[in-house]
Amino acid sequence: MPLQISRPKPPSDASQHIPQDNTDAEKADGPSTLQRQVSGPPYSIFSKGMKIWIIFLVSVSALISPFGAATFFPALNVLSDVLDISPTLTNLSITTYMIAQSIAPAIIGGMSDNSGRRLSFIVCFVIFIIANIGLALQTNYAALLILRMVQAVGCSAAVSLTIAVVADLATSSERGKYMGYATAGILFGPAFGPTIGGVLAQYLGWRSIFWFLAIYGGVLLVIFLFLFPETCRNVVGNGSIPAKGVNQSLVSYLQQRKQAKQDDNYDPAPEKQKFVFPNPLKTLSILGEKESCIILLYNGFFFTGMMMTTASIPDLFKAAYGLDELKIGLCYISMGTGSLVASLTMGHVVDWNFKRHAARLNIPITRGKQQDLRNFPIEVVRLQVVAPGHLLGTVAFIAYGWTIKYQTHIAWPEVALFFVGFGVSTAFNITNTLLIDLHKSKPASATAAVNFCRCLMSAGGCAAIVPMCNAMNPGWAYTFMAFVYLVLIVVVFWVMKNGMKWRLETEAKKTEKEHARIEGKALSDPEKGLEHERTSTSGDEAMEKGDRN
């Protein structure tokens, strides 16, 4: 018989109105709604070991996004000579890459939320492989621009899919740790991608960079086809519902065939998941929510500074220190190492801060159970950890610009780059985690919105950084950037103060809109409207609200 999972009934107070005022949960006395224990099945049936295996796979797969961009950097000067174009035109290929990178996840992310993560990963790998083969064979600037955009389409969604898988598996109380592990791969790319690219460009020629990426994508495609399980909660729930079709790994498919031969009554899965074509405009509707929009813009500004720095390193270090492609590639290691350290350590700090606030508010935390965050100050919990990293990164930008300007010993800009990586990655990872907390029912779509903002902003930044450094000198260019970040710290405290109020207002508007829709349906077809309201109350609304929170 097929495995059937019944949806849990909503808690007894699910019908209560969402508070309209910003009640400070931290000042609440005695029992409160925050003390409700979440009952029902576990958030995910995957074991801790299996979760780590899945997170490892997606972290390795997410490397294709930074590798696609970063391995290319050391070859920028070589390509300028080979194609007989200026460095500004070569940097334009980074800009077009990021424009494509901003748009593609809005489509693929929405598809993954509806039809599963496996299909989306496989589509990305196939496009990525084809684009890199084309790039390895191209011989002119126009082909470079077009194929780099195709390459971006293939690899850009890997980041949003990786973060979505974390949301599928991890509750809010443990999400910081798993987010750190997952994004370690994303941040490994900017560190060692340029080094790998520099070695390949120096000894095998610039075309070998794209052959390397094509082979890497092929290896990932094989691994995911055979071993990666479906995690999307809209497809397999908490993992209890067997996957079917493309959502099923080949190993799982062979196991089910073997079991079916041994048991004539074996029915492997419920009805096949229908494919829903994604609506990118719906995916980007998150930008219309006040709190999410502010967080997205903050995240985008900070990430833009990091990408401007990575794009400027070849020109600035060659001019200041006369380095070749290999040595320029090595210069990225310090910034990437800072990013890795932040990713592997600050996630634990985020989880510790969550538990600290939960204990202070007498909120029980049960392993594997999702906490009720409706009246929990999740914005304060997350952003308290962001502020120190933000200030550290701001100071590091100033130090980097002026050490390059005065051509100090190369160790000093490298130290500054380490702290740039640490500060930016801290802010980037934690604001990503906060957005997933706010949009847990559609994590890939939320991360696609992150990609849309950060990549469009980075595209402009990468095109502007070399002219800025030429016009202002590196010291003043990075001082100007640091001033922008100093102003942005105000945003952190603004969201900490008003975030929960905005979140409750957004939830109230969504509830009111849903009730109006049900009432309109009831007026046009009373029987169908009544049935829809009964069904919605009995399960769907409760699950969606639980996912959002």
C-alpha cells in the first residue's frame, strides 16, 4: 500500500488574530504563546549523518557558481591580450555574467520549490557543462560574452538550491550551523577558484579553465543522478513520502525495483508529482515585502563590495606588485580563508544566540521540531551577530584600499582581505539565514530574490571598480565604499527594532487577503467555497503558516 501521511491539525489557537502591535516578547511575564510545544511528526526524518551527507553534496555542488566566476579572474589580463580588447571590456564579461546570474535563479528556484530540488540541480549541471565546452572552444569576444551568460544560467541557481536544501532539513534552532556548512563550498570558490584558474592559465593555457569546469560539472551530474535524494518538502514532505520519477535517485529506483520483485503488493509511491512551470514574477514578489526588501538590499550592498574587490585584484596587484597569473590567483586565498572561517564558526554562534534567547523567554527547544516563531524576535537573534562582522568588514575595506595605494608589503593587503572575507561572509550568511526564517515555505524562491539583488548590484559594481580606482586611487575608492557600509549599519538596528512588527503586519495582510479570496469564492459557489474553507482550516493553512514561521 502507498505510504500516506496525514497533515497535522492546526493548534487550538490557530484561528486567533495576529497581533497588530509590536509586543516586545522579551518583556513578557509568565506563560505566553511562545511556550507552545510543536507536536506531530519530526521536521525531517533524515538522520544526522544523512543530513551531513546531503549538506556535503550540495555544498560541493554550489562550488560551480563561484568557480564559474572566480577561476576566470586570473585569466582576465591574458584574455585581453589574446582577444585584443581593453581590460574594461574584459571586465564587462563579468558584468554580463552577473546580469544572467541574477535572472536565472528566479526561474529555477521557483521550479525547485514546486517540482523538487533534484530536477533543478540536474538542469543546472547540463547547461553548465554545455556552456563550458563552448567557452573552451570559442575564439572571439562576442562568443565570450554570450557563452558566459549561458554559463551563469547553468551555475547561478546552485546557491539558491543549496540554501533551499538547508531549509528542507534544518529547524530554525540548528539552521545557522547547517547554513555555515552548506555555504562553506560557496565561499571556498572565491578563495581557491582563482588559484586553480591561475595554475591552469599559467601552465595549460586559459582554455583549460573551462575544460576543468566542464569536467567538474560532469562529475557532479553523475553523483546527483545516482546518489542525491529529493528533499523538497512540497514533494516528499519531511522525507517520509517516497519520491518518484526524476525526483528519485537511481540507487533508490534500483532498490525499489528489487523490493517490488520480492513483494507483489508493493506500491512504491503515491501519485506522481505534476510539473508546475515557475513564474519568476511570483518568485520576486518577496521584494514587495518591506522587511524582506530591506534585508535583500543590505545583503546585496555588502556582497557587491566583495565582488568589486575580487574583480579588482588582478589589475591592482599587477600594477602594484607586478605579479603574474599564478601569483595573482594565490592572492585570493586570504580573502577566501576569511570567508571559510566565518562560515564554519559564525553559524555555531548564530545557533547559540537562538538558544540563549529561547531559554530567556522560556521557549522549549526539542531536537528535530520546528519552533513557533510568530512572536519570537528572530530579527534580533540573527542580526545581533551581524553587527560586529559588519563593522570589522568596513574597517578592512579601508585598510585594503590604502595598503594597495601605498604599495606596502604584500602581506598587509592580504591581511586586510582576510578580514574583508570574514566580515562580508558573516553578514551575507546570517542575512540569508534570516530570509529563510521569514520564507521557509519557499526557500529557493527567497534565495533567488537574494541572487537577483546581489548579482544586479554586483554587475554594476564590477564594471565601476577599475574606473573608480583610476579616478580616485584605490585608497579613496575603498574609503568611499566603507562610508557606504558605515551608513548601512543603521539598517541593521532599524530591522532589529521594527522587524517583528513588519513581519506581523505582513502576515495579517496575507491572512486578510486569503479570507477575502475564500469569501469571494463562497459567494460565487457557496458549496465549493465552504468546502475550500473547511479543507484549508483542517491542514493546508496550518502547514503553510508553520513553514513561513
